[in-house]
Amino acid sequence: MKHHKHLRQSIVLVLTFFLAAWLGSTAVWAFTNWNSLTIEEIVFELTQPLTGTGNNIIGKYFLKCVAPAAAGSIVLIVLEITAFHSPVYDIIRTGFFAVSCGVLTGSLIYAWIYLDVGGFVENHGKDSSYIEDHYVNPEDVAITFPEKKRNLIYIYLESMEVTDSGVTDGGGFAQDYIPELTALAEENEDFSGSSRRLNGGVSLFGTTWTVGAMFAETAGLPLKIPLDSNGMSTQAQFFPGIVTLGDILEQAGYTQELMMGSKASFGGKEHYFTQHGSYRMADYNYAVSNGFIPRGYDVWWGYEDEKLFSFAKYELTQLAAAGEPFNFTLLTADTHFPDGYVCGLCDDEFDSQYANVYHCSSRQTAEFIRWIQQQDFYENTTIILSGDHPTMDADFTESVNRDYERKVYTCYIHSAAEPADPERSRQYSTLDDFPTTLAALGCTIEGDRLGMGTNLFSDRDTLLESDGEEAINTELTRNSPFMNAASGVSRDAVKVRDEIGSLKPKTKIRRNGAEYLRFTVEGLEQLADYDDEVIYVYFQIRNTDQLILTSPKLVRQLDGTYVVDVPIRNLDGNTEFTYMLRVFTRAGTIDLTDAESCSMDS
């Protein structure tokens, strides 16, 4: 009995020590590296697959947090075995246990306070209709494109802030780390009006990490999902109930591509952009399969921005040669925290590695813009540069005045629209980029609002200007039944599969000079019996187990049937595939048809 008691004491001691060492070092590591970490971001990222994460970050975490805790635990196990009966070790054991309990308790309390877990839990338990009250559904708005559609090049600059510029230009540092980007913003449009200080978008709650930021800038919404769900990690459930920039441009006949040096699967980017706009994913795997980089090449998050900009020139040349309007979206990565990635083009002008990486990114981006401006397609192209979110590197911004308002870098180049009041400096968030992007393409937007965003070229107030950042963030932290429903997160499935939906054989059609496969869907009129449950119906095509594309664009015909037109160019040369029809309900996702085989030429 005494032996078993000692064994239990040893197990409790080692486990307590490991948890204390692990959680303590994790808290120090996380809060040292992230200066704006939120519980909402943690919840989202924990529901995502790890595929595509930067190996160096995961490696550093294990090296600095897991490995020391494991090593200390092993040493403690050895001491428990060899010195268990030593009177001196009895005192040491008691000290170990007391310190471990103190560190464990302190880490939990510190994390609770730093992340404001109490406030999050309190607000999450309160319902707010703020998002629904201020949401403008693009389906209810007349959006008119110009007769000749403009191309769009949208570049997300990882962790790029106005802050990175010099104080004389509105930045937060004594020196300007991004002089080329500063010049571009001053020469083009950042909605600073008559002010000579750079302006940019505020990152509101739910938009402060890459996927949340991309979602905000293309949907005009914060990325909020039910706390108890991991639904966003599966393609079939990435907000099927909303209409985004990608959906609108796809409907207008745009070819769309998202290019990045990392794997698109990380964080749900692939799921979001393939479902909303049928984007082609030109990610790390695409670069390997197309021979851009050798198999096994792996630096930083996949491959560096120096290669990304080079490959982007090739992709843009191909898109322009096709003669159709295109949306080419680019996501950089070298300026990701911690400290950024030093490539062969980086200099050593500043004492800070991160500052040198920002400086290098500024030069590379400006050179890429100059190259675009020399191409024939630039005449009918709008370029948008936008930081995704403020950097999470706490050390780098430590010297920035705490009263300084940090905003993401924003620059609209060669826009088809001009501000209604050129003298007015706007207060805006990244949610406003959604309608503003369409306006920059020459679109007219009824009411000048989409999602929760406002067209910044108009004279209409943004939500930030009318309600203020603090009031908006308070509402955004609360539970939103509207966002829960739109997310497509499932609980209990509704049994409608056997009653609804049948697919007729496909036909080939031509529209706007492009070839499509048209599928006709019958029986969806029965969905009217489930008005309180049904959110969205969509059509999915797969080649074996690989997702080719998802199209939520089912268009009702006069005879009551629905059709879905699949661009043949988006099938990437696949001639054999399977297709199925699915419906999202407030309770779950239901397959309305079994997966059926299909040949493009049959």
C-alpha cells in the first residue's frame, strides 16, 4: 500500500511539474511573440488542420516550450526513482510541488487576464443583433459593372501596417522602414484626404489574423463562428449563407486565382476561396506540381516572396493572354512574425531583422507594381495593396507610442473611382474594403454599402465613423445568431435528403466567349417546406478524393428548375469527375444526391 501511495505521489508530482513548465513557458512564449492575441483567434485556429503551418514556428514552439518541460520531467522521474527515500529529497520534492502549483496557477490567471477570457465568456453568452442590423446582403443590392470590366490585382501584404512608416508620414517609428510603400500610398489613394499622413484600415474584432482579415476584406464581415464548433475546418461549411467579392466576380465572368507561397489548406483559405468564387489555388503544392520549385523545397512557410513575385509575373501574363477579366489575388509571407524571413534580397540597413525584412518587402512590392504598370493589361487594371492585419510581434512594436492608433497599410492604385470628397480623411476598417474594391473596378453599388462595409469613394459614413471602434468591438465580441446561422456549422441533420433534388445530364454551353458545363437540378421547389431550416444549396465536383470546385450559384429558371454553370477552364483539365448536390440547413449538411460519375466529353 505504501509503495502504491508513493507511486501516486510521484505521478501527481511529475504531471504537475510538466503542466506547470509547459503552460508557463507557453504563456511566456505566446505573449512575448503575439502582442494582440485574442481568444477568438485561438478558438478559430485550434479548429483548423495543422497542414500548411510554418515549420519554423511549430519547431520553435516545441523547442522552447514542449522540449524543456519534457526534459525537466524526465530529470524529475530519474530523481523519483533514485532518490525517493532520501530525507533531503523529501524537502526538494515538496518545494518542486509547491513551485509547480504556483507556476501553474499563475499561468492560468495571467492567461485569463491577458486574453480577457472572463469578458469573452460573458460577452459570448450575450446575443447581439448588431451584425444582422448593419449587414447589407449583396443579393439585395443592384451592382452594375462597367461595359468593359476591369481586371483586379489584390495583394495581401502579410502584417503590413501604416505603423511601419516614419512618424513624419503618419507611421510609428523614427525611421521609415517601408519608403517605397509610403511613396505609393502618397501618390495613389489611401483615403487620407488633404492630410499628408498615411491612412489605413482598422482591424476590428474577428479580423486580426490572416484568414479573418481575408474574410473581412472580401465579405465585409468579421470571422465569427460558434465556440463549440470545428466546422470551418471542412470545406462544406465555410459560410455558405453569404455572398462575397469572389461570388460577385465569378458571376460577372471573372477568372480568379489565389497565389501564395504556403499551403492553401492552412486556416481554411482553400475552403473559403474555392467555395466563394471557384478560385484556382496557386499555392505551394501548385508550385511543386508545375515545376516552379523542386519537390522538397521548403523555407519559412513554403517558399519565399522573392519567388512568389517572380511566379506571379508568369501567372499574370497567362491570365492576361486569355483575354477575359481576371481577379489575381496574392498573399505574401516573408513579413510574418516572428522577425520575418531574411531572403537573398534583404539588406542589413537597420539594427532590427524585422525592420530589414519589412524594408525588403517594400522594395519587392514596389518593383512588382512597376512591372505591372509596364504591361499592356495595366491600362484596364486596378491594383489594391492591403495589409492583412497588424503584426503580432510584440518586441518589434514595443517602442511605438501606446496612444498611436495602429492600422493596416492600404493603397488603391489606378482606381476607376475617385473620392466624392477628396479633402476628407476617412475613418474606416478592413470591412470597408469589400464594397470599395468593387467601386474601384468601376462598379456602381446601390446604397454604397455591402456586408458591414461602406464604399469609401462615396460620401456615406462608415460604421467606424458613425459608431466608433470601441462600441463596434463590444458588439462583435458577443454571440451573433446571424453569423452562427450563416456559418453553416452543423448540429443535428434534418431528414430531407430522400425528398429533394435530382440532377439531369449536363450540356455544354458558351457564355461571354467561354465554355461551361450546365447541370440542371429538379425538385428544389420542395425546399419551400423547410424555409426555417434551409440556408443554402450548392453543387460540388470532385476528381477522385480531390475537390475541384464548389459552386453555390444555382440559378432559378422560369420552369421552376435550377441550373448551375461550371466553367470548363476551372476543371483544370480533369475529364472524369463526380458531382453531387448538397444543402446547408441551420441544423446540418445533407447530401441531396449520391455522388454521380461524369465525363466531360460523354
